[in-house]
Amino acid sequence: MKTAAVAVLGLLGALCLCSRTEATTAWDVLRNSAANFTGILPCGGWNCDCEFRNPKGCCCVASQLSQLEEATFMRMVGLWTNLTGLTGQIDEIIDGRNIAFTATLTPTPGCFGPFTRNVSIPYQNITLNQGYGYNGALGAFTAPRPGVYSFSYTVYSNMGPARERIYYKTQLVKDGQVIASSWEDNREDSEDSSTQSVLLPLRQGNQVYVELVSGRYLCADTQNYNTFSGYLVYPLLEM
Ligand SMILES: *[C@@H]1O[C@H](CO)[C@@H](O)[C@H](O)[C@H]1NC(C)=O
Ligand SMILES: *[C@@H]1O[C@H](CO)[C@@H](O)[C@H](O)[C@H]1NC(C)=O
Ligand SMILES: *[C@@H]1O[C@H](CO)[C@@H](O)[C@H](O)[C@H]1NC(C)=O
Ligand SMILES: *[C@@H]1O[C@H](CO)[C@@H](O)[C@H](O)[C@H]1NC(C)=O
């Protein structure tokens, strides 16, 4: 037991001294004991012969060190590859998720409408359009990627200059299909406002817009009262 302990200490001493230029006296004693030792050592994978005959050099553990170095290097390459892949995926997810818009009808003292057909309302004052899904000229949002989207719109109108009647009907439309609508035909109030909010799963390319139904009109929006906005709540795999 005693010899084994001394040998282990000696080994440690020899290893630790590899990079030292000046050793303390205590280390010298340990090192010399190890160097002078002639018994059998519990070496394991170490090259004890080299260790004790040539204790000043690190060459004795070169093969083990190079194996360790090689393994560490390969592991780092693997981790780096995986990390790069993950970073790319995260970028893709984050980039694709930034989809949101909000737009208002450009303030006009007159009326928008009436028309002889249903027309999409061109909310042209665009204050946010991340992901570039919204087109102000068409008044339409085109889904850049599949996902569940949230939309809301607010309709405002007063009676208009001569008509003395609030008379609007609007509808949120997805590719020609009416999803939600709001309307007012009223001779008692003098103005009215309403809001609709919907969640819609969309395929890439689906279009969503707000239509003014034929014969109806929106009047006297002077302060961005009419709004349309939407955003991606969460992405979906292609449906
Ligand atoms: C080890 O051997 C050297 C000579 O080879 C000697 O000078 C030294 O005193 C010895 N050390 C011990 C601790 O026996
Ligand atoms: C890298 O990822 C693959 C599978 O995604 C896994 O098998 C491998 O262990 C990973 N590499 C490292 C070094 O973690
Ligand atoms: C316009 O919308 C109204 C109300 O939803 C509907 O009844 C009508 O068929 C639509 N007109 C056209 C040409 O789609
Ligand atoms: C567009 O909307 C913003 C925010 O509501 C408003 O400050 C700005 O005056 C509007 N611009 C026009 C041209 O209406």
C-alpha cells in the first residue's frame, strides 16, 4: 500500500512538473522518490516505463493526450454543427413569425361609397407591415405562411352630408367567403361605430380583406376611425 501511494504521488509529481522550470524542494523529493522507485506500479493505461525514465518530458502521456484532444475536437465539431443548425432553425422561426400589420382609411371628410358592387376597403395609411403581407392598394392581407391569424377591424361612419342616414355594411372576407360583418341602417342616431375580431387559420396565399357592400357608404372619417389590422398568432405546418 505504501509503495503504491508513493508511486501515485510520484506520478502526479512527474506530471505536474512537466511545465515547471523550477521545482520546490518538496516536489524534488517526491520526484526523485518516484524516479528512484523500482517496484511494480498500478499504472493502468499509463506508460510507466517512460514516466519514470524520462520524467521531465510530457512525451510519456502524448498518446493519451492526443487521443483526448482528438475526441474533444470531434465532439466540439459535432456540437458546433448542431449549434449552427439550431441557430438557423431559430432564425427561420423568428423571421417567419414577425407578421403583423395595421392600417387605417386615409381620413376623408366626404364619404367612401356608395358603389354598385362590393369593394374591398383600401386602408392606405399603413402604420405597421412586418412580413409585408398587407397591400394598401388592394386593402388585402395575403398570408405569407400558414398559421392561425388574428384580424380585427373597426367601422365608423356618421350620416354623411346630405343623406341624413347612417347606412353601412362591411364584411371581413377570406378568399371570397364572408367571415364576419357589421352594419348599421339607422335614422335615429347620428353616428355609429362597430368592431369585429376574428381568428382565422390560413394557408399560405389566402387573402383577407374588408369589403364595403354595394350601395352602402362610410362617411366623415376624419381621424383614422376606420382601421384594419392583423397578425400571426402562431405558425402551422402547411395545412
Ligand atoms: C535518487 O537517486 C539519485 C541518484 O540517481 C540520488 O541522488 C537521490 O538522492 C535519490 N533520491 C531519493 C529520494 O532516494
Ligand atoms: C448532434 O445532433 C445529433 C442528432 O440531432 C446527435 O445524434 C448528436 O449526438 C449531436 N452531437 C453532439 C456532439 O451533441
Ligand atoms: C356582396 O355582399 C353581399 C352581402 O354579403 C352579398 O349578398 C352579395 O352577394 C355580394 N355581392 C357580390 C357580387 O358578391
Ligand atoms: C396615419 O396614421 C397615423 C397613426 O394613426 C397618423 O398619425 C397619421 O396622421 C396618419 N397619416 C395620414 C396621412 O392620415
